[in-house]
Amino acid sequence: MGEGKIPRRLRSRVEGPAWAFNTAYHPLPGAFDEVMAPGGAVRPHWKGFIDGIDRLGPEELARRWDMGQRLIRDNGVTYNVYGDPAGLDRPWRLDPLPLILSAEEWAGLAKGIEQRADLLDSVLADLYGERSLVGRGVIPPSALHANPAFLRPCHGWLPAGGHWLHHYAADLVRGPDGEWRVLSDRTESPSGAGYALENRTIVSRVLSEFHRSLQVERLWPFFEGLRRSLQNLSVRHRDDPRMVLLTPGPYNATYFEHAFLARQLGVTLVQGEDLTVRDNTVYLKALTGLQQVDVIFRRTGGTWCDPLELRGDSQLGVAGLLQSARRGNVALLNAIGTGLLDGASLLGFMPALARSLRDEHLILPSVPSWWCGEPAALDYVLKNLERLVIRPAFGRRDQPVIGAALSGAQAAQMRAAIAARPWDWVGQEVRTTSTLPVWSAEGIEPRHCVLRVFAVRTEKGWQAMPGGLARLSSERDLLASRLQTGGGGSKDVWIAAPPQRLTVSAVRPQAPAVRLTRENRDLPSRVADNMFWLGRYLERCEATTRLLRAALVRIEDSLAEGDSAQALAMIRTMAALGLSVPEEDGTEPVEALADRLVAHHLASDGLGLAGCVERLLRIVVHLRDRLSNDTWRALHLLKDEIGLLAAEAGGGDVLGRLNAMVLTMQAVSGLAMESMTRGPQWLFLDSGRRVERAIAMVEMVSGALADVEGEAMVPLDLLLETWDSVMTYRSRYLSTPRLAGVLDLLLCDEANPRSLGFQLATLEGHMNRLAAMGEHSGFYKPEQKLMTVLCGTIRTTDVMVVSRFDRDGGYHDALRLLDMLRSRLWELSEQVSRTYFIHAQWRLPTAPMEELA
């Protein structure tokens, strides 16, 4: 087996005695250790890596892993766990030390995985076809009909491409004898391949010299094969089919992977509401109309895919999807119904299935398993419960039950549950799983692992990913952690090549000729809606931050001068300008006013700054595949800033944190202006910002002019500061602010990017561009008519007239104008939603059908 060489320049930075892996790492007794042989020697294919770690030293490794954790955080790698307090922000847990397998060992594993995937595809074809396996007694009828994943509407259907299974994964464990065995099969919608690629990206950067020196097999050819498989499944054009990845949505545990794969494979990420079925054909509800879908990379569970024929309560699927697939109008990877073999229910029958269908022996055996639906197996499991692991038979993700860890009462309850519904349970004999070193704050310690490996069907047959996803136990205890499903984190998996291997670049298949285009016509209406509201919430957060900052400065100044009445008056003024403020209860001292205001804005469920940021991030989650990594990182910095603001509350540098938040929001705006192409996505993002800024301007000026007794009572300095126009005003007038000049600058001056006039002029151009994307009738659309009225109104406004004060009516001319603008702006927002976001099926135009190639 090969032994990679690590460059000598990797020297330990630790002073004193040399650090050695052998002395720091102590394998657990009774388990096969991936690194250390029973005699204490390092296994040959690990030797080069361990020598390099010894030279690197713990301090340098810790420094590098700090960088790796920053990469995880910056890339937004998450794994959602239902009920976890971290919610959608639970960071992906990764260990810097990889699991290394020799090329010779991997070759045997790859053959076993490919054989198993092909066999399971044949089993699916038989069970949804003639059912000869049931007729010949190879599979008991009850094992099929008791399985809720056996979808009867799929019987008799031949999926596109002639195969049911195209993407497969298996969970493997290595026993004390050193042999790998299959713990469970994943045939529905295997997850983890995207996480494996992200793990490789991070670990190869942290340990770049190791990765190069060991000539680790690359993962990208696997994903190239996956993309080609999707293309080859197309029932129409194989050169440029319209492919989508169907996800249950951002609350799914592996949503990050869905967005990551969609971006890597170049397919559109969609949810069930983005698709519709007409005349047995699946369409994407895009801005320009219905676009026919050729291939669906399915990550939604089969029973949830079609509320018409499967689960009627599903809101994740598409009504009519199964019928469209049966007609051959859309291809699915994997086909609906493949969840039938997901889990462990048929593991005990796999040797007989291999002999019956292929006359072969399994290269990769299963863990000894007993399905309790058979009387003999039930009797064995009940008698040997303390020696077995009990797990659900039919693909449920419930935590396995370790028989040896049960008390007497718990064991009795478990036996009763099995006896009541024996077909729901499988017993497995898993004595222990292999261990490998994990880097932690306490040092290097052993953990148990489960290895998930993947395979994809290509035009040349099955292709196994040269690597995988190693999932770690969260504890060292043998019994409590042997079957953890990732609670302790994950590892990258390296396949080390032998030293004599020549580095030869794989020849990529000839790509079809590109059809040049500058259009993006697959933007789902839901994504456009989210982009519009992302713009609105981003602008709302910035306006709230600026108002809060101005309020705190003025309150502190008033209190410093001993003017409590002025401080209270200022909080009421800020409320009139649109800032959310706490209710006055009369019991709190005035000196605590600023602290109360900050605390009010730190409540994530309120109307303050933290609540606004929380709502912004809820929108961002739905746009994971549409935002660049830089934009994603900048947006998530806002949540960190809220945490830092909370830490500074009560005497810290609150204003400094608010300044940092403004800069972060400006950075997002700069990224949008400089990095996003001026297509529909950018148009909706910028339109949302302009609408929100225009509404905020109208509301703030209206609040400043209402119930005042003259120009002296209008907070002109505050208006200029909030709208970042102080320097512009001073450069023009060289005097103290006057109302006419401020209104002209903030309402009518289209040269001021903060003014209402600038927002309306920009929106007019955006509405014209959006209208041009659809069918052109020669008539103005409602949103264009509204913009004509709004722009005409503000361009013909006589500022000198509206700035006059009437002793009886106050600024009634200005307020009447602002009321009209407010209602028209809200009408514009509603009209944009009706035109582009709320797509009732009868309103959507259908794009012209493409001819078959």
C-alpha cells in the first residue's frame, strides 16, 4: 500500500520536547482502529500523514483549524436539526483530520457498492413490476405490503431511462475483524454528497500540503458524472435540458446541501410551489411564464411528492407529478417509490436476492440483521435483545435502541413494542465500530465512526465516489455512541493513491456547443418575491439603525446637559419619525432611557432592530443558492453585529456597533451594485430597496411635519442626518437648514440618491424593464401607470408652496401631498406582487413548446 511523503518544511512550532502522535493518541480497546495496528504501529497508508502531523505540531494544527472553522462559518455550512435551539443556524461540525483509506481497500469497497446499487435497482424493478421475488418466496409478502414506502400508484411504471435507482448511498461500519459491512441502504434521496464535497474543500485548504503529497483522489469527477446522468435522463433535449432540484425548503435538515448542489451542478433550486402540472407536463412558474421541466433531481421524500395520488396533506409536492412521470414527460432522479428499500428491512434478505437475481455472492455483506416480521427472526430478537441493536425497519430516522443499554423495565417495554408490531422492527448485531482520531480542545482522542459512501449511475454503469462522509460518535462510550448518526461531527474521507501511480488528467467528455444568451428566464416567481422583500428588509434595517443611532446621540446629549424634558421630548419625536420605542410606564428613571431604548431594539420578536434583522435573515435562508458567498457572509454578519450590540448594551460602545452595522449594510448594497448582473433578480432586489426607501422617506417627512407649530419645531437637522444629506445641504446653502431647502433636497432632487425623486425615477426605469420581459401589448401596465403618476407628481411639486405654514391647518399642503404619495407607493407594492409574485395558474402564459430534437 502507498505511503505519501509530507514535505520537510512542515516543522513543529512547539518549544521543548518533540510532540508525537503515537504518545498523544490512545485507541480504545476492543475496537478496530483506523490508524493504529494492534501492536501499536501506524498502519502503512497512514504513515506519511502521521509523520507530517508530528512535524506540524499541535499549535500549528490548532492555528490552521481556526482558519477551517472560519471557512465553515463564512460559507454558511449548516445542518438543521428539528428541535435544536440553534434552529437553522446550527453549524456543520467537521474534524480536520481525515479518514484515510488505501487505494487497494477502496477498490474492493467501490466494487461492492456498485454491485449493491445495481442489485437494488433490479429489486425495485421486480417489486414494482411482476413481483417474482415475492412469488418465489425470496421476500415475504408482508415485508412489502407492511412498508409505508411501498407506493402502489407506482406499480407497473417504467421510469425514464429504464431504471429506478440513479443515486445511491450506503452506511458502512467496520467490525473488530477489520471487515466493512453495510449498516443501512439509502435509496430514496441520499444526502451527504454535497457535505462531502464541502468537507473536501475546507480540509484540503487547511492541510493543503498533505492533500497534494498523498495524491488524494478527487471528488469532482463524481459530480460531473451526476450532472451527465441528469442530462441523459431528459426526455427531450439532452444537450441543454431544463433541470431542477426539488427541495422541501429551508427547514429541511440538509437544505444547505440542496442549495450547494444546485449551484455546483448548475440546476435551478425549486420548491413544490414553484412547479405546476398542465396536461401531464411539469412546468416551472417563472417570471416569463411556464417553462417546461425536463429533469427533476428529487430531494423531497416520495410520499410527499404528489398530494393528488400520494399524501393528500402534503404541501411540499406537485399535484399531478406522478402522472406526468408515468407518461414519460418528466424524468426523476431517483424515481418516486425508491424509498421502498431505504433503511434496513431487507438487509437480511440481501444474500438470497443476489443469488436469485444475479447468481452472485455479495462483495460487501450486510451487518447480521433479522426482520421481526418473520416468526423465527422475531423469536431470535426477543431472546437476544441484550446483544442486539433495534432499529425501525422502514426508513424512519428514529434513533436506534441499544439493547445492552436498557434497564429491565425498558427492555420489557421494548419487547412489548416489538411483539405488538413486529414488522416495524429490525434487530442487528453490531458488536462495535471502528475508531479514528478526532482533534478536540482536550487533545486527540478516539471516536467511533460510520462511513457513508455514494454511487451514481452513468452511461458506463455505476460510479462510486472516491471518498465519502465519515460521521462521528459524540461520546467515547462504546455502547452509547456506536450508532450515532453524526452527532459528534464528520470527517473528510481520503483515498490515498499508490506512489507508482502516474498523475494523468482525466479526459472530460466533449461538451455540447454553447448557445449564447444573456437572459435568465428560469427565475421562479417565489424567488423574485423573496428578492423584492430582501431589498425591503435590508433598507428597513438600515433606516432603523440610522434612526436609533441618531436617537441615542441626542438622548445622551440632553442627559449630559441635565435636560430630562428634552430627552423625553426627543424619544417622542423619534417615535413620530417612525422609530419603534418602548412604552412609557413612568416608573423608569430618565437616565435609563437610552438603555431601555437599546433593550427594546434587541428583542428579536419585536418591531425593533433585532426583529428586523431576524426577518431579513428568514428571507435570506430562502435565497441560499441565489446569493454570492460574499453577499451571504455580509448579510450574516448582521446577526453577529446584533450579538455584539447586546454585549455592549449597558455602558459599552453601542454607537460604535451601530456604525459597524451601517457599514455592513452599505457593503451589501455595494456587492449588489457591483457584483450582480442587471437581470430580473437584481431588478427585484433594487426595486424592493427603492420602494422601502421611498415609503420610509414619506413616512418620516410626514411625521416631522405633523402637529408642529411652525418651522422651528420641525427637526430639520435630524432629517438631514438620517438621510445622509447633511454635507450636500451645507455645500449648497451655507446656512442653517430651512424647510424649503430640506424638502427640495429630500423629496424632489433626483440628483440626490437618498431623495424620494431619485427612488421614483429609478423605479420607473425598473418597472419599464420588467414590463418589457413579458408580452408587450403596446399599453402601459398598471405599475407603469402608477410610476407615471408618482414621477409626474414629484417633478411638478412646487416646494415653496408645500413648505408654507398655515396657522389654522399647519403644513396641510405638504401633508396632503405626502398622504397621496404614501397611498400610491403602497398600491405600487401591491401591484408588483399581483403582477409578478401571485401567479394563479389561469393567469400564467405558457411559453411556446419546443420541438423534439
